[in-house]
Amino acid sequence: METQIRNRLVLIPPPFQGHITPMLQLATILHSKGFSITIAHDNFNSPNPSNHPNFSFLPLFYGLSETQISSKNFVDITATLNAKCVSPLKELLVDQIEKANMNHEKIACVIYDGLMYSIESVARELKLASIILRVTCATNLLTYHAVVQRQSTDCMSLDMVPELEPLGFKDLPMLNSHVMQQQIAKTLAVRPSLGVIYNTVNCLEGKSLHRLHELYKVNVFPIGPLHMIAEDSSSSSCVEEDYSCIGWLNNQATKSVLYVSLGSIASWDEKELTEVAWGLANSKQKFLWVIRPGTINDVSEWLESLPKEVKVAIEERGCIVKWAPQREVLAHQGVGGFWSHCGWNSTLESLCEGVPIMCQPHFGDQGVNARLLSRVWKVGLEWSNVIERNEVERAVRRLMVNEEGKEMAQRAFKLKNEIKLAVKAGSSYDALNGMVDSILSVNL
Ligand code: UDP
């Protein structure tokens, strides 16, 4: 009797939380479709293999130095990842191909993050099918395309970018170093053999997805939101989540709490934290606030240093944690708003739960996400973005108390249902099946 060959996929995320999470969600989805999964990963920010017993984890070292890691210079880190991954990845894949042959398996496809553009050459050399996972929104890719195509733009201009309206020239990303320009040009130039997965939904970004397909002529698979499709995925958090805040939320009135978190990278300095504390206290709203370790030296000391009235307000109306189980938090009925840096994962997680957002983009794609939230989907609050107590108080009350916040919440509720439908039986469901078919058909 002929033994059936199993298909194995090798997935390669870069070592950043916002990129690891969607890649592991994708791995969970593809495992449920019958593929065996290998994750190649660096020691730095490594996910915990024991949380993912169905996957094999293999070390792929990029040789990042401590100084580089602590510098948080992502352009520099990305350059190193791309420069250093080629040779160890080739060795790893050659070894995996041999092992697969002995185990009645086949390496059916290499799936890598869009930041790791050098991987395509390795896949081609080894004649392996390839797919890119893009973890930003589709429109973000188009903003890079617009910048690269125009060579230079007046980033202060208030005019609209004709093909990206309602995004203006000032919303386009600034490529402020030659290395960064090169990296963007390289990632846009990559043509993976099977196509590109976007962690987005057709009902959110149909027009942008269509344009990307027209521009790059590779298959487009909008299989998002990945976290929603990978329903039972275990935590991929690099930091321990503090579940005590769920107990606190259980005691709060429906939609009364503002969840405040800037994701895994952006942060406020001590002066800003104090203004935020004042603003939240004066808004008289309940809040759940994530202050990551390392944001300031000693959170307890800082809390102690606050004036008594702010301390009392935090004790009475607030809950502060180091890292929250964010998806559970956003799904909790007590949460009525999210003050967010508008990272794409946070944006999607909030949209899926119908939670309107107070937008405070910091860098990268966050500005584009914020514009989409406020101007296209109209579920995000644009405000001055000035971290000063009166500005904060006013913005929080606009979102949590005023009519405009309630209208945003209604629109967010509608959008949540559209997204659910796309996942259950609509565009995301179809795109996933289409992608699985294309992997299987090249491996017949
Ligand atoms: N996150 C979390 N707990 C927190 C803060 C963030 O689990 O207290 C998760 C969040 O659910 C999201 C990810 O961290 O999946 C942050 O990704 P995002 O793209 O929003 O921002 P980044 O961290 O990349 O800036």
C-alpha cells in the first residue's frame, strides 16, 4: 500500500511580538487544515514551545547583539535579520528536506514575514514554494508604494494622495534613512511564488487589496483577522499576562471601562504618564491601564509620588497591570473603549469586538491605521494627541460619554458583525481555502 506523503510548512517570523503573534495564529489555522508545522525562530523573544505542542520549533539564530536589541532600532535589526538569515536558513531547510524525505513528508511551502525579504532567494534556490505573510494592513503597503513611486513627497502637505483618499500626503510614511528606503524597496520587490497573505478582511480593505493585486500581480489572500480564525490558538505572548484584571472587569458596569495600552513597543515617559494619570482621573471614567515593565524604573514609586487625589482616583476607578490578556479584555462586556497606539493587531482585535478606539499613533503603520479607523470606518476618535491632562480628559469623555463616542460604538458593532460573517462563510473563509488549495496543487 502506498504511504501518503504529509505536507510540512516552515514558518519564519522575525523576533518581534507584533509579528510572532499573527504568524503563530496562521500556523494554528494551517495545522487545523492538516499541515505539519515547523517554526524557525531566534532565541530572542522566542515563543514558548510548550504553549504550542503541535508545532516543531527549530533555532534560527540571527546573531543580534545585546546592544542592538536594547537599541530598539528596528531598521538596524531588520537589516541584520536579512543579512544573517540566509546561510543558516538554507542549512536548516536542506536538513528539513532530508528529514522530511525519510519521514514520508514534504516541505510544501516556506511562509515568511514580509520584513524578511531575503528569504525568497533561499526558497527559490531550494525550489520551495513560498508565501509572504504581511502583518500590517493592506493600505499600509500602498502608502509605501506611493512614497517609493514618487521618490519624494511633501510630507507636510495637507492635500489628499489621489489614489489613497482619504489619506493625505502627511499620512504617508517617512523613509528617513537610506537603509530604510532600501528595505522598503526590497520588500515591495519580492514576488513569492504562491502569493501574499494579508491579515485583513475584504469588507475593511477591499479596494486596497484589489489595487495590490493589480500592482504586484501575485495572488492576494486576505485571510483575516487571523486571531479570529485561529479561535483556539494558545497564547503567543512573550510576556506573562496578568489575568487578575479580568476579575476586576467582572465587577464593572457594561461598557464602562476604557482600556489603555500602547502595545509592545510604544511608551510614554514619566512626565507623560503623570499627565495621563491626571487626565484619566479627571475624566471620572473607569480604566484598565497597561504599563509595561521598563516603561519607567519603578511603577510603585511613581504611583506613590502622585498627588493624593490622583492616587485615590486610580485606586477607586483604575486597574493597572504590566501586561493584559488583551483579546479577553477587549471581548469583555465591561470594556467600552480602547485608547490605543493603533498597532495593526490591536486595531483588528478591537474591530472584531466592536470596541471604538481613541487613536494615538506613534510610528510606522500606526498613523495609517488611525486614519482608516477615524476617516474610513469611522470608529476611531481623532484628537489633539497632546499628552496633557485637560486634552486627555476631554478626549476620554468624547469617546466614553459623549454622543460621538456612542455613534462610533454603534458603527463598530455593525463592523464587528460584518467581520464575523467574512470569517464564518465569506471572503476570509474563501481566501483561506483558496490558499490551501494552491499549496496543495503545487505539491501534487
Ligand atoms: N498585547 C497584549 N497585552 C498587552 C498589550 C498588548 O496581549 O497588555 C498584545 C495585543 O493583543 C497585540 C500585540 O500585543 O496582539 C501588540 O501588537 P500591535 O500590532 O497592536 O502593536 P505592536 O506591539 O506591534 O506595536
